[in-house]
Amino acid sequence: MTPVSIVITSYNRDRYLEAAIASVLSQTYPHFELVVWDDGSTDDSVAIAHSYAEQDARVRVVAAEHQGFVPSLSQAVATTQHPYLGWVDSDDKLAPTTLAETVAVLDAQPQGEWSIRSIRR
């Protein structure tokens, strides 16, 4: 099973972040890492993310200085480890089978065609 890296970037989104993280952790496909990249929030976003990281080893939290969306997303992506990469906005929710269905489609493609490694080259 191909592992997936999921990135959530957040800036002062504490009222939505918990639902977004919970939707990723509720996936039927368990082979993923979740990188929650906080872009210098001044609300409870970092505390919410850390509470999930304490409960689930697949969650990694990075609390960075505020830089804006594009630099934050770029840096978060650079820290990922797995061949497939997905991004979830901090106010989005995934259906429970999203990763399972997506990985099945990607795995059916020629090897490397959808790999994050080919994007990074």
C-alpha cells in the first residue's frame, strides 16, 4: 500500500481546524502522515493541532512564523516523506474513503507518473 502525505496549512482557523484534522484521521486508508503547518496563528490552532499529534503518531505539527499561504504550503510540502501528496484546506473535510479511492486510482497509473518524487526532480 502506497503511503500518502497530507498537508494542512492553517492561519487563525481554530474554529475549523479540528474538523479538518478529524476528517483526515477518520480515513479508511490508514497509511498516511498528516503535516499540520501553522503559519503563525494567534488563536488556538497550534494547541488544537498538538492535541491531535499527542493522540496519533501520524500527525506532525510545525508552528512557523507567519509568511503567507504560498510560502507555508511550499515549506510544508518540502517536509513530506511519502510518494503521494495531498493538500486539505484548514476548513475542508474529507469523506472517509477519499484516500482509499484516490490511492487506488493513482496506483493504477504507470509507476512514478503521479509520484511526488517525479515532481521534486
